[in-house]
Amino acid sequence: MRAEPAGEGNAAAVPLPKVAIVGRPNVGKSTLFNRLVRRRVAIVHPQPGVTRDRLEAAVTWRGRSFVLVDTGGLLDAVPREGMEGVVWQQASAAVQEASLLLLVVDVRDGAMALDRQLANWLRRSGKPSLLVVNKVDAPAHEAGIHEFAALGLGEGVPVSAASGRGVGELLDRILDLLGSRMPAQAPAPSPAGPPPVRIAIVGRPNVGKSSLVNAIVGQQRVAVDERPGTTRDAVDIDFEWQGRRISLVDTAGIRKRARPGARDVEQLAVARAFRAMSRSDVAIVLIDATEGVTFQDARLAGRAAELGLAVVLAVNKWDRIGRPDQSVERYVPEVRHAAGRLDWAPVHFISALEQWGVRELLRSALAAADRRARPLDPEIVRSCVDEAVRLRPPASPGRAAVRITGVRQVASRPPTLVLSVQGADRLDDAYLRYLERQLRSRIDLTGTPVRWAVRPVA
Ligand code: GDP
Ligand code: GDP
């Protein structure tokens, strides 16, 4: 689910118009969203989202594209009374950016008080709005759409998000409305924001990846239509949280197909995780608290670090071991060590099921991604290496001394440092680990690996 550039040519510079879906809970907003972005994902009864601000995806229809925004998670949180609350203001901010608003209603419920409030609000916003009457699963239900004329948003478009009925007509209407409202000239390109932080949630089967994705995105998602041969490694879920764009690379749910045997399933899951990680910034490595850190967990975490990803370790199902307020600090070194001596990786103890620790985990993953991306202060790096060398010069087996003559950061994501070294072939890895410890004591590099390279100088 990535936003794609629209059409041909230099259209990529022009932001796509946004279409926001609004409506009261349970009218079928999420189902419609998924139907329109054509994800093979079914939504079972919604849970209130704990972290999701909004979900966005690009939709292309008849060669034209727009970005669909599901504000459902926000509006679900709006109290039935007191619609002027803070949450409501957030929702309205999301809606302000949209060029077109879709008000979704449920034909079976008729026009409810909250539908009327929302319709009034949309009309007051002055934005083009389109009424979408959902759950018109059969022609017989169409009679019910007239009742909604009272909402004052014109005649509704009958659809069945569940079956896809009427969705083509709806897309045509959306394009018509966007077309007539879109500026004749391309709008000035808005400065591209920072790219989303890509977070891969990885772990062995059954550690709780799907549950964590649900806890984050705030929906019950179930992958369907998993025919053998329709390979789908991962689904990207884009959303905004605390003003940041996040792309979750979700490898869960795919395994739930014919079982070739537990071992193979685990191997497949690991191979998939490797691929997902190779295009991510951060890996959240999930560990099952009831099983402890296994060989595969350590392998995944080690691989993530090797690939240069930020790594956050999350011990899930902690509800089966302890309580959220229980001190867990004493377990941290054990987990880090078992996970392959990742003594720089933050460790979180969470319950995806009971939704504790999820926000902190997400915050920690973002912070780790930031530390991975941020250039280090060259002055601090230099003085730190100088100081480390002064305290403990590199061992110099043989005649000539091993001398470090310079250090320079040559890349970030992750921070990569090149040491200029005389007698480079005699500098051992232990010394690099020592330098890294010294560096980490001066600069907060929690969650990010650091890469070292040695440049021989005469
Ligand atoms: P949201 O809260 O507005 O996002 O609603 P959901 O998309 O989660 O849907 C709420 C319920 O309505 C779910 O049980 C869906 O399966 C069901 N639903 C959604 N669209 C349709 C539809 O077109 N027809 C029928 N019969 N049920 C639907
Ligand atoms: P996945 O295979 O990694 O996607 O794992 P799932 O999310 O499907 O979870 C596997 C099983 O562990 C399910 O029965 C979940 O209900 C359960 N589970 C997931 N997270 C937790 C948790 O935090 N606590 C407990 N007690 N069970 C959990």
C-alpha cells in the first residue's frame, strides 16, 4: 500500500488529491477503504484504535490516482455527545486536507442522529462531499437510500463494500468530483515531507506479530484468499502517528495457509522476515515471553543488525508472566545477551493482546530510526576516538606501531565510520568494539548499529 506517483511525466511532483472517508462506527468505512485500495484483507469487528491516527493509500482508477484517507480510527473515538472534543479537532484537521469527503452511512440503520451531525459538519466545511450509502447488498435494498436525502448531501451512491457492488460507479463519481474541482493548472509542488519510517515487525510464527499490528493499527485484520502460488511476502500499512509517517511492513498473516510442517513454516517465516527487513529502517523483533529467547529470535535480531537496521526487542505476551507495572529492568541484559549481544537494543515488555506497552514500543522504534539516520557530530566523534586511543592505544603486535590517524563518518542509516589506520591489518575487531563502546558512552546511539571500516594508510 504505497502512495504511487500519479500518471505519467512529472506528475510525481504534484501532490495527489486526498479523499477522506468519514462516518460513524460500523457503517463499513474500513471495509470500503480496503475494497477501494483492493487489498485482500478482510476486517472483522473493529476495536477502538489505540495508536492509529489515520490510514492512507493511493487508489488508481481509469489511469488517474488519488489518495484515500480513512479517518475511521479517529471518529470512532469521538464520544457520541460532546463532538467538540480534542479528538474531534484532530479528525477535522485530517479532513481539512482533503479535496473531497465521503460520508458513509448504513442503509440498514437509516439516517441516525450522528449521521446528521456529521452531514451538517461536512456541509459547514464547504468541501465537496459525496454521500455513500453502504450495505446495499442487493437491488431490493436500494429503496432505502431515499431516506438519506434529508442529510442534504444530495442523492447517495449505493454500494456494498463487502461485495464490491456499486464500487466502480462510486470511483467514477469520485473522479468526476475531483476532476471538476481540481485546479486547471497543476498546484505548486509542496515540499516533499520526510519519507515514512519503515518498520518491519518480525518474529517466529505465533509470537504475536498479527496481534501487534492490530494493536498498532487498531483493527482486526485477517488476510484472506491466500491461495498457494499467490506469493505475498508482506503488506505495507501506511499511517500517521504523532505527526510522523510510518509504514509498517507486516509479514504476519501470510503463513496461515496449507501447513507444510512446522519446521518449514518457521523457515518460510524467517526467509520472509529477512526480505521484509532488507527494505526497512527498523526491525521490531518480537520474542515470546512464554518461550524465552530462541535461536531463531537471536538469528533474526542479528540479521537485522547486520543489514544495518535499527533494532528494538519486544518481549510479547508479558501478561502471561508479569504485570505492566512490574519492574522488568533485571531481565533486560539477559534478553539482550540472548539476542546476540545486542547490548544497544532497547528491550520492551509488552502485551499485544492486552495492548500494553505498544505506544512506548512504537515511540522507541521511531527514536531508534532517528538515531540511525542522524549524522554524528564530527567533533565529538573525533575527540571521543582520540580520548579512547589515549586511554588504551591499540595493541601493536610486531615491530611498527598500529596508529589511528583519523576517523570520519561516511554514511548514515546506519552511522558508518571509517578509521584511517597505519598497520591496519593488525587492528583487531575487539579494538573496534572498544571504540564503539566509548562512542556510545558519549553519543546516544540506542537502537542503532554502528558500522566500522578501516582504511589503511602508510
Ligand atoms: P467501520 O467501523 O465504519 O470501519 O466499519 P467496518 O468496515 O469495520 O464494518 C462494520 C461491519 O459492517 C463489519 O461487520 C462489516 O463486515 C460490515 N459491512 C461492511 N460493509 C458491508 C456491506 O457492504 N454489506 C454488509 N452486509 N456488511 C458490511
Ligand atoms: P503471529 O503468528 O506472530 O502473527 O502471531 P499472532 O498474532 O497470530 O498470535 C499468536 C497467538 O498468540 C494468538 O493466539 C494470540 O492471541 C496470542 N497472543 C498474541 N499476543 C499475545 C499477548 O500479548 N498475550 C497473550 N497472552 N497472547 C498473545
